[in-house]
Amino acid sequence: MSSKYEIIIYWSQEDQAFIAEVPELSGCMADGKTYQEAVANVEIIIKEWIETATELGRPIPEPRGRLLFA
């Protein structure tokens, strides 16, 4: 895995696909027919998200590691 951002993966019955979300990068998500495909796709999207933010001069959050949810 190339990124250090937390990735949350779940099955979407509505989409009939695995969804991979990156909570620390607003709007950063991907899907895939398999768990592995969703992870591979979201790694590409993370890279593109960071490249786009850099081009636009927007801040890129540092990975915080495991997020805690109550």
C-alpha cells in the first residue's frame, strides 16, 4: 500500500460494489467489484486527489493513522 491514509471499505448493496472511502481527504472514494479492486482503485484516487490539491494550492492533510469513532 502506497498511502498512509486510513481507508474504510464496505459493501454497498445499492451499488453492488465495495466502496473504499478516505475520511481524511474530503470526497476521496472509489469502488470495485471486489475488495481488492476497491483498494487498488482508491489508491489511484488518493494519488490524483493529492496531485489536484497541490495544483490548486490547497492544503493536504497529514495522515493521522487510525481514526476513532464514537
